[in-house]
Amino acid sequence: MERNTKLNRSIKGRRALVTGAASGMGRATALLFADEGAHVAVTDLDPLKVQAVVDQIIAAGGSAVGHRLDVTNASERRAVVADMVARWGGIDILVNNAGIALETTIDAPDFEERWRRTFDVLITAQALLIRDCLPQLLQSDAPRIVNIASTEGLGATKGISPYTAAKTGVIGLTRSLAVELGTRGITVNCICPGPINTGMTAEISADAKKEFARRRVALRRYGEPEEVAQMTLSLVLPAASFVTGVALPVDGGLTIRNA
Ligand code: NAD
């Protein structure tokens, strides 16, 4: 059948780098992108967990390579970029997903250490990995960046001020780079996940999750990692060509619910 429309809703053959891809939303994103025909660089701290995701993709007939990548490590970041260039000839998609959630109060002895670590991982590394990928993204015909922020960047919870400040910063970074890189054809967006069932929330009891969802979430439940990954996919499609600088809540209605 002939098509009456022009824009492409496929990422088949696109080359994607996903950080923090051994668990949770990053893993779901890597699996989904591979299901959709992309070449996926699966990266995370633990090589064995990375390999398990790569094996799952390969077993399903997809294309993936695994790397140990601590996003705060400059030489590891550059090695992943160099390998993608050597292997696949470039990079079209970057998903800055890796994250940690460290609790601390403003008067706690460990505050400064936790503040610095949080900022290093959650925001500085996002900016620096964008810098590392930029020469390759500039050569792509549909370059896409998605940064994972949080609903914690749109509101606040006590006891995690470094996390809240860094995620608010991710939204600012996204907006500023959307304006700056818009002149060069790159879209930069962020997703603000609400409460999602991942490694990060695994220690919260089922009862506490249920109660939180009942009180706060319009859809009355935690989300699943794939539900976030599907929205990330929407933002990296070649067809998502006129969306940039958005902070998209994927939160079951957490941020719009007053009562
Ligand atoms: P997760 O713990 O399941 O996965 C996070 C991954 O990031 C882990 O595999 C971890 O090893 C990796 N990581 C941590 N530090 C790293 C580093 N220095 N370099 C590379 N990788 C590193 O958690 P998740 O919920 O899937 O987290 C993904 C993103 O979503 C994070 O940015 C997180 O802040 C954000 N987020 C999570 C929720 C939630 O409810 N789970 C809500 C909003 C935002």
C-alpha cells in the first residue's frame, strides 16, 4: 500500500546508547529499542548484568553490544562512543537514564558527600555524555536525546534535596540544550517518571506502594518500566521531529491530581 504521509515511525537501524540499562527503565528501554530494530549499546556498572540484557536481545534476534560504563568516568564514556562509531558508524539516539537516589537531610553529616555524588551521576554526567556524543549526533539525519528526570523535578519530597535539585536541573539542562542544539537539528527532551516498579523502588513494601498510589496517583498504581520506555521511544522516533525541550510526565496522573 502507498502511504499518504511522510514521517517515519520506525527506529529500525538507528544506533542508540542507553545508560543504566541493566535494570529498571533503562533495561526496558534497551529491550524495546532492540525489539523495534535499533542497534543498542547496553551500558551500566555491572558487566554481568549488562551481558544478561545483551543476551536477551540477541536471543530474540536483536542487535546489541554491552559495555561497562560508569557515566561519571570520562574514559569509559569515550570508549563507548568510539566503539559505536567503529561498530555501527555513529550514534543517532542517546538516552541518559542512569540514576541513584540517595536520602539525606540538610543537617546530616553525609550531606555534602551525597550532594556531590548525586549531582555527578544525575546531571553532570548527562551533560558530559551529551558532549561526548555530540560530534556523532550532528552527523545523524534524525538525532535525538532523551534525559530521564523525575516528577521530583516538578515537585518535592522531604529528605532527598540533592535528588530533587538534580532532577529539577535535568529539566533546565534539557530546555537550554533544546534551544542551543535546535539550530543544529537535534531534539532534546526529558521524561519525568512518577513512581515506577524498578530496582530503585524495590525496597518499598507492597503495602506502602499501594497506599501511596491510592492517595496520590490518578491511575491508583505504580507504573511499570516498559510504560516509561514506550514514551521514550515516542520521543526518539524520526517522526518526533517537532518536539523539543519538553518535560513529559509519565506518572499515572501524579502531578495533575489535587485530591
Ligand atoms: P534502577 O535502580 O532499576 O536502575 C538504575 C540503573 O542505573 C542501575 O542499573 C544502576 O546500576 C545504574 N547506575 C547507577 N549509577 C550509575 C553510574 N554511575 N553509571 C552508570 N550506571 C549507573 O532504577 P530506575 O528507576 O530504573 O532508574 C532509572 C532512572 O529513572 C533514574 O535516573 C532515576 O532517577 C529515574 N526515576 C526513577 C523513578 C522510579 O520510581 N523508579 C521515578 C522517577 C525517576
